[in-house]
Amino acid sequence: MRYSVFVFVLVLCLSCQSKYETPITIELHNGWQFKQVDSDTWSPANVPGNVFSDLMENGLIEDPFIGANESEVQGVSETDWEYKTNFQVDAKTLKRKHIELHFDGLDTYASVFLNDSLVLKTNNAFREFSVDVKPLLKAENELRILFENTSKYEAQAKAKLNYSLPEGDRIFTRKAQFQYGWDWGPKLNATGVWRPIKLKAWDDFKIQDVFVRKVNLNDSICSLVAEINYDSSLKKEINYSIFVDDTLIRGKNFKPSIYNPGIPFQIKSPKRWWPHNLGEPYLYDITVVVKDGETVLDSISKKIGLRTIELVTEKDSLGESFYFKVNDVPVYAKGANYIPQNSFQNQVTDDHYEKLLNDVVSANMNMLRVWGGGIYENDIFYDLCDEKGILVWQDFMFACAMYPGDKAFLENVKQEAVDNVKRLRNHASMALWCGNNENSEGWHRWGWQADRSKAEKNEIWENYLKVFDSILPNTVKQYSNVDYWESSPKYGRGNPKYEFEGDAHDWWIWHDEYPFEHLEEHVPRFMSEFGFQSFPSYEVINYINQKDSLDISSQGFKNHQKHARGFQIINDYMERDFPVPTRAEDYVYISQLLQAYGISKGIEAQRRAKPYNMGTLFWQLNDCWPAVSWSSIDFFGNWKALHYKAKRSFENVLISSEVENDILKTFAVNDALDDIPINLTVRLMDFDGKSIMHKQIKEIVPSNRSKQIFSLDLTVLNFDKEATILKIESTDQIWLHYFSKSKDLKLKPESIQQKITKSADGFKIELSSETLQKDVFLFCNDKGHFSDNYFDLLPNEVKTVEFYTQASSIASLKMKTLNGIKN
């Protein structure tokens, strides 16, 4: 990240003054203990944290991520827990005029006691809470928090309804819905102080927040307003100043008792923020400083990207468009759906965020959808998306259910929305707020209306509209500058309109077991969900089983497949398209190839259809625990075959072919903002490298378009489709097309020659073979990352792969190819 020198100097200057002239914040993260409410035994606790992590660290439960331990810890969620700490406050702080306790996140039903006085009751893990504690605060203090289990409150809320709502009791509690169990995650309903607790003290003036709102942006100037939210008891005139990248832009006096100043300022010759595949995601440092004479009262800094962004949904001859326009340019969205990185959020470090989002950029993704059954992410997630040029589609935290509509619930939801929209509104990466995941689709297509009276159905739907057609869009409009989308998808697979309007979730594959070719035949306007499962890496499987030998038949491992038909569906698809091996090691390998084959087929079909289709986000990027799942990166951060193959399919310039009615059609897809000249060699060759046909293609591919550049009537050529490949080559890239399914290819079990040399960052691996080697998979016992993997090694050509590692050797390097797999 870029850090402003000015901000550092400002902080240094403030520390040289009396520290009580400016607001102070003290994080209360030390000395915590916890216990079961009906126990007298206290144990050390971590804050931020959760009860599962604390129990594990104290050796009181086994790791629920291992084997079948998950089932042994379910009583934790049905128990009430108590946390406490003692903290000191010095005499100078006690004299401050205002002192409050601020809770960034309590999960969920909590009663907070300061020095035995009840100061707060909470019922929403997604909200922030502040309480004035100056009258109660002393030099020595005890802070105690009682967490009650969710089930008792859910039962009370459920009893107030004369009907049942889908799906389960989780709908009554405003917390991460995936903790109740999902078809890729465990049932681990955590409780605790999951985000920091802070003591905040100030005297006469405190900035609570600033919204840097863009008024106008063009190539010559950007007009903005810094809208400050503050607390003040001052009656006199004071001064504010705006700094942009260390430079004073504007200063002005105002009376805080009279009005809340929106501070207008301008940036000349503005640098725009772009998604990383289209330009630089440039960020400005904006600092607001408020002074009384020469005394700094408070300051606040934000990193701001200057861009325009809108969701374009316009009627056309085919239906209705759905795409994002950034800086007036239509942007093809390439990426995945993101879920929480761990069932226990305190286990997710800054390094985890950095690595995962680097992996997103490395795979040429420019958008992530933060799925609505998880959490509103930590600030660092959005900071890194800003910095790295990754657009964020942000769901509100509602997923696959219908929710209650009583007054208290609606008010709770409204405050949750206000808190999070205000917290995230300055981020350049924020592209969309979406009301929910599949709630509307579930109501209209999943049988939720069956056996209900008309009055009951009307009430449930009216409550839906109160949240998703009123509270949430109104909050987004009032507090931010991005668009709102009611529900994803607009239409599900049960409605024929899913291909022609809005965003689509296509689960005909997987859930309905349609063949992968379905994705080529039915392309929607924007694919916001589609996916297929695979096994994780050998490393993850061995961790689950706590074994060094691979075992995919253990009961413990089977517990990490949360889809009821998951193993059978994988096997059914494998029988269609790939050889089905008997060895566990080979089966895991083929499962990853199968996933990558199907999803990359969908990605490329959707990109070829540009601009009819303007986005593809597969399900899902990551895992919250070690599991068999739809992820492209497993729980330990290992890239599956899908992530490597998606990287190729997401390149800004893609050459992709399809066969329709014995006619091969090749397309060039250009996502860049400039026209691109291409000079390609097209060669039809057998698996030993013998040329059957070749042709040169020179074309100009228009910016931001897909263009057919080549066609071939396959009926006029005499070749063996099971032993022939189409190779399209530029000066620095190769694209391949096969004419038969992998299981039917006549691959030869020849050896691969290898040469390994030490490099500055690890090792360089050179590979060659006299015949085509399909889907070469490199793996070893040493921790590291291969620059490429699951690739095709062409005959008589040298492929160089970098292995980035700190290991001193890679003597354990192994290779697996489709050539060597036997049924």
C-alpha cells in the first residue's frame, strides 16, 4: 500500500502536543478470560476471537476441522458463555469530557456489564455499538460480556409467527448464516467478541466519519465534497483543511454548532482508478484536519480512487442487458464468488487476505462477489481490493431464505445496513450492493409457497419487499454512490428469462446434472454463479485424516463433503468425460481436471458471446475449512486445476474455439481498451507433432469485443479426432482445442524428460516429451507455488515452470499426467 508521508508527519506532530487535545482510542484486547456460564473455571481468551478458538487453544475441545470432530462440538453452540477483562484508565483520560465503549462486532446476543452495571444489550453481529460510559468509568474497571446461545432467541421469535419460514431458525438471528451449516461448510455456530472493542475519549470535537463524495469527474478536473460526520460541543468558529497527497488543497472556517460542513474541493488532471486489467488502480490520500487556532482537534484520512461506476440494465432486442460501466467504459467482469476464509474469523490474518487477493489478480480476475451468507468483510479486504484493482459485488447478508418482517427485525436490519454502507462507501472497488442471494428465486421456484394460504403468502412477500425493495435500496441511495440490485439471480434456471435478462445462477450443471456442454448452448447476459465440485489437494486430505497416506474413504473425510449427493455427482460426471481411476491419488487428480474442464468451458463460452454476455463469476473462489467443495483454491491456499485453467481463460486476450455442426469456429476476445493486432499460426497436428493442416491469420481485434477470426469445415478433412489437436500460436502464447472428450483421447504413456536448476526464488523446471502429455500435474512435499500446472506439454517442445519456494531442494518432485491414468 502507499502511505502518505504527510499523514505520518501529522501523527508525529500530534504526539508532540498534549495527547488529550485530540481524541484517543484504546483497544481493549488484553487480559481476557472466558468460561461456561454455569462453571466457576475461567480460562484465557483471545479478543477478537470466538469460543471455539478459545476452547481449542485451552485444549478443551478437539479441532473441529479434523476428521469427524465437528459432530463432537455441537454443544458449544447450545451453551451460554461469559467473557471478562480488567483494565485501567489513567487520571487524565478519566477527565476527558466524553468517554465511550465502542464494539466493532459482538456475536450475537450479548449483555455487556461495566463494573457490574448493564450498559448494553446487542442482537446483531453485523452492527457496531457505542455506549457512553463516562459516569461508570473508574481507574480500575471490569468489563464483562454474557453471550447467550442463539437457539433460545430463535425459538422465541419463531413462536410469534403462526407459520414457518424457509429455511430454518437461522433467519431470526442477524449473524453469519453459513455458520449454521451449508453444502460446502460445517455447522459451527460461533459466539464471542469477533471484532475489536475500543475505549474512545475526547473533549470538544471528534470526527466520526468522512464520506468523500464525487460530484463530477472528467479528464481535466474532479470535483468532490468531503462530508464530515462529527460530535462537537463547541460554539465558536474553528477551521478545517483538506490535503490531497500531502498538498493543502483548501482551508475554511466553520461553526460546528450551526451546520455539518460538506467541504468542496477539486483535483486537477485527475488520475482515474481502473480495474487492474484495464489500467492503474490509482489511489489518492485524502486527509481532513480540524483545528482550533493552531491546536489540532482531530483528523481523518482515507484512500480514495476517482472513478465512475454504474450497473447498466437496458432493454434491447434480446431482453435486458446487465453489465458494469467503469469510467464510461463497459467492463467485462471476470472472477468468482467469495466466502469467508475461515469458519473462525479470528484465524484469518492480514497475510491470508494479501495472499488470496494476490491469487485473484494472478488469475486475471477483476471482480469478486462477496456472497450473502457470510460476513461484511474486514476493512483490509476492501483496502486491498482498492489497491489491487478488484471490483467488489457486495451482497447484503441474506441468503437462501425468507426473513421475518416485524418492526424490531426491520429496524435492526436498517441499522445494520446503515453501519456497513457507511463503512464501505469510500472504497473505489465497491461496484454494487445486492440485496440477497437467491431469496427471490427460492420463493418463486423452490416450492416455498406450497400449501400456504393466500394471506400467508402475501404477508411473507410483503415482508420481503420491506427489506429488499425499500430499506436496503433506500439506505444505499442515501449513503453511497453505487447501484443496488434487489436479488441475485434476477431469474433462476426455472425461468426461461434467465438467459436473456439480468444476472443468472446456472445450476443445471451439478444440481440437475446437465452435461457441461449445456454451458456452451445456454449463455446468459451475466453469469454470477455456476460451479462444480472437486477434491482438495493431497495436503488437505491428509490433514483432515491426520495421516501421511491418502485416504478418501474414511468417515472423517466423508464428513467434509457437505452435499448429500456430492461424491456421486462427481463420479457420474467423471464417467461422462474422463477416465475413472481406481487409485485414490489419481481420483483426486481427475476430480480437479473435471472441475476445471467444465467451468473453463463455461467461462470461454460466455466470453465468446461478448458483448451479449458481460460477466462470468464462478462458484467459488475459496474455502472456509478443509473440504470437498466448489472452490478453485483449497483451504491451505493451494491452487486447484480450476484456478490455473481459469487464469488462462481470463487472459485479457483469449483465443477460443468451438465446434458447431462440424464447423470449427475460432474467436479472439479482447477485453483491453485498445484494438490489438494479432498474428497467429493455426496448426492441426497429431499427438506426435505431425502437421495435418496449417494456416496464418492476421487480424485486428477491436477493443472490448469478441470476433470470429477463423472457421474450418471438419467434414472436408480426414483426421482422427481422438488423436488430433488444434494448436493456435502467437509469438508468446499457445491455445489448444481438442475434438474429443478426455476419456476418448488416444494418449501415449511416454516418459517426460526433466531438468531442474536452482533459481533466485526457488527452482526452474524444464520439461519435454516426444508426444503430447495431457494435463501435466507437478507436486511435491515442499511448500511452494508452481507458476503453471495442469498444463498440456506439446510434443518436442520445452515447457519451463518456476517453483517458488524457500526449500533447499525438491527431491520429492512428482508428475502425474492423463497419459498415465488407467480406468
